[in-house]
Amino acid sequence: MLNFTLPADELVRLELAAGGFQIIDMLREAPGVEEALTEVGLGEWRAVFSPHDNPNLVLDHELREMALEAARKGTYIDPLHSPPEKHGWRVACPPFSPAWLDDTPFPDYEREPREGWPRDGPKTFIHDPLAAVDPCLHPADLRTHGAYLAHGAGPGPQRTLVPQFSYSVTPLHADIRVALPINWVPDDLPHEGRPPPLGLTWAERVDARLQWRGSNTGIWHAADGRWRDAHRIRLAALAAGVGSANVGVRVGVRVGVGGGSVRRAGEGQDMLGFGFDDDEDWDDEEGEGGREQRVPVGAPISVPRARLVPALLDVAFAGRPLNCEGAQCAVLEGMFEWRKAHDLKTAARYKYVLDVSGRERVVESLQAPDELRLAYTTYPEWFTDRLAPWVHYVPIQNSYSDLLDALVFRAHDKTAERITAAGRGWSRRFWRKEDMVAYMYRPLLEYARVMSLDRDAMSFKMWPDERKDVAREQALMAAKEEEE
């Protein structure tokens, strides 16, 4: 880093520059990276990195399409003749997308927070995590997540294309996503055999409730009350029992194929003792011997909220209210129970943990042994499309409408343990420091090419004849050996 510009306050400078220094140190420490950057002749260039958690560049969808079309044709766009000025989040969405077709107004904020939202429509589970966090497809997120809710109907989009690297990027922003090593943990493990709490196995984690301790971050808590629908407020409200007396939960159905009756788990029995045993062979389609077999779940059953929620969730704000005006801090303090934060020893007792819009927290948890992560984030990471939902972790919707259902499903203890092991294995193989270095190297290489005054000289070109390709590569290697 040749130079950076930050506020004069030294503490602020250190805090804001920390992420940038981490990325630079990561690239410097990787064997061969500096030599590679020098060899390809990147030279010196200027890059803008935002030091904040949130992205900045909302891009007009029409301008984005113009730029992509120009790139395909090898032409340019005229920066002096941008599309007509527009305002609002949905300007970043394609025409006729659900965001443009949704005219739901922002709600009245003079009320208590609601648990989950919206409540209309059938219960669903996430199949495609990237599509699930796209507000163009799910416009309710614009009114229920702090990243969007804090700006109301949305800011005006960028009138010009400005490259900026950011730590967190939503589907509506055009910032360049970086691999931030802030939560990376060196894998000098295995954890097995280490003293508790790190060495606790799945069976030794005795608390089967979902654990979460966090702060009321993600939005400024002002008198306008907009914060009442923010994602963390709604989560705390759900755990606090806000809402109707009963909740609807989808649970498994068993069919007695040998003359038995149809019985829905949860009716007339302990809600937390479904009796499922993953060691049993429920794939016996013939149903010989009068055995039951599992079939797809049916309609939700109604369960008392006061009984179910405390049994499934250990979720609460920790410490004291933050990011709030004086009067609103008092409102928050009286609205929720503020508990003590969990230290590592306490947190290690839980089998299930929740991540809500935490930066790279999903994989950090995957590196922890025998701990199943349930996660929702509106900030896709550089590795998001590599993680397989329901294989490496359990995805949760921003509305939390599927949260209790997913936890009821976790009554299949062995299935949950298998997901945990698969996530842990993935992190060991694909979330190494060299993976982050490789990811960061490629956008920096392309950025340097785009910013170069001689792009053609820095452009990658395939040699038409493969034999010439091999010969040239051998000649380059021979010349390098002679120099050494």
C-alpha cells in the first residue's frame, strides 16, 4: 500500500484501515504472489476501497445493461448521456421483476415489532440461496432488512460507473466484492482431541436449542420507528414470543403401511420428542412387516407459541442497546431482555447456531467442529455459490418463516450431524488462505488491466496453435532458468 487517505483521528484510522491492511498482508504472505504481480507487469495503480461494512454503489439497471452490451460489442458508452435520472431501490432491478410489480407501501411504524414478515402465502424452504436474497425477486426484503430499510424507498442510483472495492455487497450494489480474512481461522487442527470447549464433539454438545447472541446493529434506531421491521429486531421479537398464541409448523408425517393409521408427528405427543431415528430404514417403499415410512410433509400444524419457542430458541440481544437515539435506546431496553454475551465455553455447549447478515460468519462456523450453522445474509460472499444449502449448512429466509420448521426438522439428529461434518470438510478443503489469495489475485489482475492505458498489452490471448502454445511456454521456462 503506497498511500491511503483516512480521517486524522488515529484510532479511527486504525479501525477503518484494518480490513485493507489484512488483505495486503494476506497477499504479501502468500508465496509467489508478489513475484507474480511483478512478472505480469501490473505496475502501480489506484484502487478505492471502502472501509465500511456496507456497500455504496447502487447501479441503474438500464446503465448496467448499456455497459454490458458495449462490452460485448467492444464499444463504449457515452458518460455524458446517461439514462434518465431515477430514484429508489427497484431502479437496480430489471423491468417487470417482482420489485417493480410490488406496490406494497412501507408500513406504519407506530407499533410493536412483528416476529417474521411477511406472513402471506405458503411456507417454503430455500433452494437457491443467491436467488433467495435478491430483493428484485423478493421485494419484501426492501422493507424488512436494515441494509435497505435504513434508506427508505432507496437512494438515487449511480449516474456513472465508478469502481470501488467493498467488504460487503448486496445484489443491488455494484461494488467489487473482496475476500476479507477478518474471520479466517488457520486450520492447524483437527479439533478432535483438543481440550474443551474446542474439542467438544457433536454428542458432547448437550444443548439442542438454537443459539444466538448479538447486538441490535444493522440500522440506526431513530424516532421514526423504521427499525421495528429490521431483521435483528424481528429475530429478537420472535424469540421473545411476540405474535399470536399459536404458530404453524411443518413436521414429518408417518404412514402405517401395514394396516396402521396416518399419524402426524407433534399431535398428542411431545413436540420435541418426535421419535425419529435416522438409523431406521424409512426408505422401505414396500412397507413390509407393517413398518411406517416417511412421506412429504403436509400442511402446518398449530402449536402453542409459549411452549415451542423457548424449547427451540436461546436467542437474545446481548449487552445494551446500540445505534440508537437516547429515547429509542430506552424503548429498546424496555422492549427486550438484554442478556449476558456467551463466551466460547458457553457457546460450545450448543449444537445449533444462527448467523444473520454476518460477514463471512457462515464459514467461520463451518471451521468450528460439530456445530450446525443456520444462516441468512443479504450480503453474498465470494464463496456463496460454492456452498451447497442443506449439505454444508441450513439456509434461512429473511422473514424467519421457515426457522422453526427447520429446527423441528433438526429432530433428525444424525442428519444434522452429517450436515455439520460436510460443512466442516468443505471449509478445510476450500476456505484456506490460498483460496482467498487466489480469489483476490484475479479481480486485482483484471482491475489493473482495465485501469491500464494499454489494455491490449495486458490482455490475455490464447495462441491459436496448441503446439505453439506449448513450445512458447517451454521457451519461457528455459529462459527463466538461464536467468536464475
